[in-house]
Amino acid sequence: MGTGASSSSHGGGDEPEKEEEYLDQGGGGQLYVSLKMENNYKLKKGELLPHVFGSVPLVGSWDSSKALSMERESTSMWELSFVVPPNHETLDFKFLLKSKYNSNALCVVEEGPNRQLIGGALQGDARQALFRISSDEVLEYRVFIKADRVSPFDLAASWRAYQENLRPSAVRGIPDVSIGSVPETGGENGSSSASLELDLEHYVVPAPPFSGPVYAANNTETPRSLSLTGVFTKSDGSVNSSYTYKDSGVPIDRSSKKEMEVVIPDLSKMYSSSGMVESKSVGTFSPFQKQDSQRGLFVDRGVGSPRLVKSSSSSAFSTEVRKESPETKNSMPEAAGAVAAAAVADQMLGPKEDVHLAIVLVGLPARGKTFTAAKLTRYLRWLGHDTKHFNIGKYRRLKHGTNQTADFFRADNPEGMEARNEVAALAFDDMVSWMQEGGQVGIFDATNSTKKRRNMLMKMAEGKCKIIFLETICNDERIIERNIRLKIQQSPDYAEEPDFEAGCKDFKDRLSYYEKVYDPVEEGSYIKMIDMVSGHGGQIQVNNISGYLPGRIVFFLVNTHLTPRPILLTRHGESMDNLRGRIGGDHALSDAGELYAKKLGNFVEKRLKSERAASIWTSTLERTILTAGPISGFPKIQWRALDEIHVGVCDGMTYDEIKKNMPEEYEARNKDKLRYRYPRGESYLDVIQRLEPVIIELERQRAPVVVISHQAVLRALYAYFADRPLKEIPHIEMPLHTIIEIQMGVTGVQEKRYKLMD
């Protein structure tokens, strides 16, 4: 792929900062408009109710008898929502009041000029709606007008979703996004058994220990036995590595200039007993004898399936069926699907160094490099690529301490420059050594802000790995200031600084020193992210990028941003098959499941009360659609990718029946739940592959999302956000009638759990 650029822009309006939040969710799509009116008058029988009338595409004329009634959202709030076709994005309309019982009675039109909405932006000044009932009586309503872009995918729901979750609209036959009215109080929906405490904290239960704000650099790789007592010696500025390694207890001195120790495990001792060799491409272990010049690639298509073996003496692939030992099957999981196919192509067609990929971050401090690196690491691990994140700041703190002032980072400080180059070379060498042991993608997280530093890294990478520079550029002073303040709050560099403002000043001094010598990336393969972190447009540029994995990385980065928003994960309510212990199926909810659906509707209404741009995602199976039924006021979107793991011929069976009638399948599943594929069905790895578009869309969304799905699917989604290893996915607890709230934002990923019922 040659040099190119793609960009996305956001819509404008009279209030740019507010409008951006509603108008741009990736560009394109149709305009979704929400009109609301609020007053404090209590309605009495025969009183007037709010309506809307206007030109195309509302009703097609200014005939008040055809005005659209607004639906009650609360005791004082009324709402009308609709989707505007692309060729009618100019709306002229007014509000009016009509009798609740007599549609032919006289109506009262609001005073003032027509309201006009063009491309989602309200023209003129925002104003209240005034209705003159008589010469001495005027009713006053507050007006709220919001607009948002809905992607074509969101509108492309299946026919069943349309039937159950969408309602026909009076707007020239265009189907509304599923914005239903709030259920009337009383009756089944308003029963005490389905009601919730006013304080949702009443339902909070302990979450796994991973959750909570953590400084991202603290979760990166730890230097291999980095000696804090090593001697630091000035040199002539050479960029050569100059530290000591110990391999199997035998020191190998690369240079006598600096004394720094790292320990590399002896792989021949670690795995010689089992006869396993680690695959260089997908990070797996396979049972054949290791030889110096031999590299093997094994692509698993299920338990006991054929494997591709590359001989050390031939470039041809041969096929052989191997019976795997339990130790082998429980080792590092393998990639599947497109990932495995790409790995085969890379081995057969790509140069040796392309097997290992180094993503080298470039950018000034406080530009979101570490957060971007952490997200990319999590994404690649989840897809099955063996990936590690190396943060040079962590190496520096361990080697030289955390009390370095801004002067340490001056370009005219030779001792500081040498010290920083030293730890950068150490970290890069650690990364290359890990790749030679089987790692696939290394994320090298540092400023790397000069050509001299980047040339040093490219020289160290020759013949060992392919480098792609990832440069993050941010010109938004508000975001930079926010990042600086977060840095002072969280970074170990300022943990002992009692004066917050003094810490900010020191960091800004450090930033100014970097700015003086900063060289934008113009060499080699690179990806530039320009003003992408806010989620409001921005630009991404790529140069000399090719191959499956680099392409996936670019696609992921295009869709990521730092906008805080919650993602709620929950299983469907208990189904009849859950009661019977049967897997698969597409049956209705039990009584307990129906009760949970009502409780969930109440919960979502309370939790997302102020988040009207939120959406509800379900699978295409009946039990998730029924669970989402009581939720009103939000668009509902079906994803086939969210369907439960396909169990093939085992559909409708219990595990006791599988054990009795298919004992070999039962045992194979127990040995390796991650890679086991049901006959004519799926494995967990297959589920992960089909969930990738869901992950990308969740990353792209800037509004809250409620995902109602199934146990296996939610295990895979949760593992992505929690950065859990693939081999743990089939064993993650995902209880019924529990909501997992994932909070995504600039401080990372946090978790909170609500248990609505037992």
C-alpha cells in the first residue's frame, strides 16, 4: 500500500462543542432527530397535548389535522423521534397543542417563526415554545432538539428485528429507530416485583480484581532482571547495546561500557522433556523435535485435525495427523480463521523479518501513546497474536529512579541523553529476544522523537523484525492539558511531588524540551494518527503498509478514540432451555427470565436516563429479543454475530446426553474447551473471529451500548475488555441476571457489576 490518507470530519452548527457530540459517529448514515418538550402542568381530561407538524419529511404539509402526536416520556416530558432520509435533511416545523380526545377541536400553534433544522443543526436562536390559549393565558414549554448520525448498519436490521423491535412511522413510511413510549405504571410492567430500588448502588456486587484505574505503563513488560545497582558510565555516544546477558548461567559480554543484566530462560531446558517447539507465527507449542534451523507452523482446525508442517529442508508443506497429548493441547492457544490463514501466507510469502512485527510509537509526551499502545496490545492478544507492550518509561524508572526533573530530558544534557538511549536499547533488545523465543508483535512505547533515535532502532531491527512507526499527533490544547493533569495524578514520576501545580510546571518544561528537537516521521513504514483521540473526526495517514496484520492494525486504529462511555454486558433472562439444562435452542424465557427482562428495562431507564443516544444490541435469537422487549426509548439493533456459540449436532441436548451418546466428543471438549469445535458447529476461537466486527463497532461508538447476548459470546467480549488470556475465556464466570458495566475512557477500562436478582 503506497502513501495515502483517509480522513473523517464532523458536522458543524451554531454550538460546535455540543453539536459534535450528537452529529458525528463515524460520518455518513442517516440523520436521527429527537424532539422533546417539557412543562410542569398537570394534564386534566380534555386538556391539550403536544404535537408537531411541518413540511416534508414530517407530514408533507402544514395541515394541523395531520400533525404527529408526541409521546409521553415522563410526567412532564414529551418526545417524538424519527429518521430523516438523506435527501430531506432540511426540516421546517412548529409545535402545536391539540385536544386529547377531540382531534377536530381547535388547536393552538406556538408563537414565533418556523423552526428549521438543516443537516442536524438548528438554525437561529434556541427558544421556548409559547402557546397563547387566550388573551391573558400563555403556556410555556421548554424545548430540546437533538440530532445524531445513525450508520447504515444500524438501520439494516433483519426482518424479524423490524417486526419485533421497530414500529412503522407516520413519517412517509420510514421506519423509526425503536424509540418506544415508557410503559404505563401499574399492571404487569409496573408491578412491585419488577421495580428497582431508587439507588442502583443497592445492586452492586464485587467485581474481579482487574477493575479500577491503573496507570497503563505499570501493566507493561518488566525488564528481565534489570540490575538497579548497575554502574552507569559515560561513553562516546555510541548507540550500540552495552549490557550483559546471562543465558543458562554463562555470561556473554556484549560491551564493557555499562553493567546491566537481563536473564534469558534456556528454552532447550524448559521444553526438552516434552519435545515441543514454539511456533513463531501464532505463538503455539507443537510436539516435534527442535532443530537449530527448523521453524514450524501449525494451524489447528479443531481437536485431532490435520496440521500443516513445514520441513527444515524443504519449502513445501506436508500434511500429517497427530494425536495430541493433554500437555500439548493445554499449552498456548492457537489463532484461528483469517488470523491462521494470514499466518500461513506470511510464512510462505513474506521475508523472515516480517514474521515478527515491531510497532514503534512516536510522539510528544501527553499525546496518548501509552493508552493507544495498551489498547492495541489488548486487541491483538484477543485475536490470538502473541503480543507484548514494552514501555521505556518503566525501564528508565527502574534503572535511574523516579525523581528525574525536566532537566534530565534536555537534548543538551549528554548524560541524560545517554541514559535514555541506554534504556531504549535495553528495552528494544529485550523485545527482540522475546520475539526470537516465539513472540509475534512487540509494541515499543516511547517518544522516539528524533530521527537519530529511530535510526538506532531500525539498525537494531535489521534481519530480526519489521518496524512500523505509529506516530500520534494531537493539536487540541484541551486534550493535551487534560492528559498532562492525568499524568501528574497517576505517573510514578510525580508520586513524591506534593505540589500538583509544581508537577504540572515540571512536566510542561519536559514537554518543551522534546518539542525543540522533535522530528516528524517521514522514513520507513509508518502510520500517523492526527487528532484522532477525541473521536470527533481527525485524520490517519499510512505509508508503505502491506500485509494482513498491519492492515488490521490500521483498521482498528481508525475506529478507536478516548471518549468516556459505558458498555453494559448482560446475558438474556433465564430461558426454558436453561431450566432444562439443554444447550443451543431458540426458546422463550421462563417466568424468572421475564421478570429479569422487566427489571432490566427499569435498570436501563434509570442508569441511562441522560444518555438518549445510547443503543441496545441483541442477538437474533428469541431469548435476547424478549429480554430487550421492556426497554424503551432507545434504538435496538440485532447482530447475528452476537448469537450463541453454534453447537451443531448437539443442539437441544444436555451435557449428560452428550456424555452418554457421544463420549469421545465429551472428552475432547473437556480437554480443550477453547479449541474444541462441536460437530458441524463452532469453537470459542470461531466465536472470537466473528465477534471482531462487534469489537470494532464498540470501539467506534461514542454513546453507551447495552449488549444482551449469551454466555459464550459475553465471555469472549468480556475477555477483550479485561485483557484476559484466550485460554481462560471458556472458564470466565458469566452469571445470569447480572449486568457488567465496562467503563471506557482515558484512564483505561474499569468494571462494575449489578446483580438484579438471584
